[in-house]
Amino acid sequence: MSSITLTQVTKVFVSKPVVDKVSLDVTSGEFLVLLGPSGCGKSTLLRMLAGLESLTSGEIYLGQRRVDALPPSARDMAFVFQSYALYPHMTVRRNMSFPLIMRQFKWWFHIPIIGHLAKRRIEASPEVSAMVDRTARILALTDMLDRYPRTLSGGQRQRVALGRAMVRQPEVFLMDEPLSNLDAKLRSSMRAEIIKLHRKLGGTFVYVTHDQIEAMTMGTRIVMMREGVVQQVGTPRDIYANPANTFVARFIGTPAMNLLLARMDAPQGQLEVGDQKFALPAHLASVTVGGSQDVLLGIRPNSLAVVDPQDKRGLAGTVSLVEHIGADSIITIKLDSVKTAHEGDSESDASDEIMLTKSGYSNLSAGSRVGVMMNLDNASIFSASSGQRISTDLSVTCPVDFKN
């Protein structure tokens, strides 16, 4: 398996860059996830890796070999499409063996009878047959080899698409939202199958998704993208615990991170939120903020707790929504004294509404008066003007609860 290096890769459509100067190093055997909302350029970047889209500028290397000018067939990368892209007139066995047949393609394969016999001969050869059978056993497709795609479920078709990529034994596997057409239960099981497949093969995987759950559970590293620009690269834990900006903070986590307008007084070691003042926790004590200024406080829903509305240590508010999701309840509360940072709907804007999670079934209802206690041990601080994270001493950051 090989590493991948992207240097200043750019793609421009009608004078607008959809991928803008992306530079990445993907180590051999890594499972890298390209994550972001629809239209952020992640699929275009994957297609440029595969050779299905040309580069406007930049370079792509597979190991030490530059490949951005090579056709897809010369890059030794297997692509798994969102729509499976199986041949409906071919059996599962023929779909899986087809890449191996095409490696031995001759012009006379187009001659109806002669070409058909030649392809049948290659398919039945010991090497090809053994490779298809071994791959089918790994993916639990042995009993389906003689069936056609139309007789298979969505999950089975996805496994066939994976099998067709595996038999090639490529240096790199590229996957473009392969689970987006599956229902929630099947998507969960297929996530586990792909993780096991990566561990078994030890290959280099580059995986595109807009689903942050897929990214957090599957990737060894995540590349967060927005409007063609890389926002942050890091492990799932890094991106969850230490988001680079408010866009990343709001995109990662379910429910999303709360953003509250606060007043930071670094010399006094205080953080003022609404009508309450809090002592800065250890990991925020070294924030690089001069004097006193407005900041955005980012706090996860699992770091908040409902208390009595008369408790002076909490922020008073009114429950506006309660959602019961089985083991937990999600409670939305409109705070009395907290102001919003700006008008508009920008992701970096603060809000006077917060969401918190509570274990079990909550007896609260819309209109209930409550207090909200904040645990700032895992809080983040962002610039109120740019939305960028303000540097802190990350070495003392407390462990993160990944329940959300």
C-alpha cells in the first residue's frame, strides 16, 4: 500500500474554486475521511484523486510517483461509488471478476461470440476464480455469486461493490459516500463491516461523507472541508475536543456545540456569561486574550446540567423544547440574560438558546423555568469576530465524553 501526497490541489469551475489549494499527506494504511456539508468539494477532491476530474493546478503523488497527469487505469486506485455502479446484466461473480477480465482486455473482446468465450475463459481461470471466491468469503457473498444485482438488498449490493474493488488489490481504496443510500440500521452494520475490512486488508482508504457519525467512528483522521477549503485536519478526538473554529465546533457533535457570547477577563481569570461570572478553568488560564474582550464560549451539551431556577450559580432560562430519544433527553432552553453576538444565521453566531442532554426520560416540558449549570472543564473559546479558536494550554484539557 502507498501513501498519498496532495500539494496545492485546486479545481476551478466557471471562475469559482470548488477545491482551493488543498495540501494533504495520507500515510500508508491510513483511513482518512473527507468530511463536510454538501457542495464543500470533498467528492470533487476524491474524483481528482481517482483521475475522474482534471486538476486546475497542483500535484498528486502516489508514493513517490506523480499521478495527476495519468489516466484512472494507470493510478492503481479502486473507486466505490455512491450508487454502487454494478452492471445489472452481470451476475455477482461477473461483476466482481470484471476488473480482472479487463486487465487482459483485447480489442477482439468486442466480437460477440469470440469475446464472450474469451471473457468466460478468464473468469474461470484458477487465479481469477480463487481471488473472487476468497473475496466473496470475506464479504459473506459466497451464496450470492450466481445472482443478479436486482435480486440483492442495498447492503448486499454495497458488499458486491466493495468486492469488485478488493479483487483488484489496489494501492488505494476511494469511497464516495457508499452508505448514503442505506437505511439507518443497515448503515450502522456496514460501517462496522468497512472498519473490519480496513483492518484486515491494511490498505489506504480515503472515504467521503457528510455524516459526522461515520467520520467519527471510521476515520483514523478527519479532514474537515468548507467551500473547498480545509478547515481542520486531525483525529476524531482532536476535532471533537479542540475544534479549530466555530464551523467545525458546530458540525461535529450531536447535538452541536453551544456557542454563547461571553466576556473574557484574562488578567482577572474570569469569564462573564450573561449575569454570571465564572472562574477560568485550568485549560483556559493561558488563553492569549489581552485585557477584557468579547469571545464566544463553546460548550458541549453533555457539559450542562439542569438545576433549580433559584440556584444563583446557574443561568436562568425557560424550556422551549424537550426531545426524548430513548436513553437520553435533549432539552432546549432559552436563557434570560445571554445576548446573541450578531444578527443573522451564520454558524459562528452565538445564541441565547442552548441544548443540553440529560440521561433518561425528562419530566420537563415547554415553558418550565429552570437553571443551567455549566461545567467549563471541556469548554472552548473562540474569537467573537473571526470565529477562530483562541489558543489554550491543551496539555491540561480534561478527557472528553464521546457520548455525543
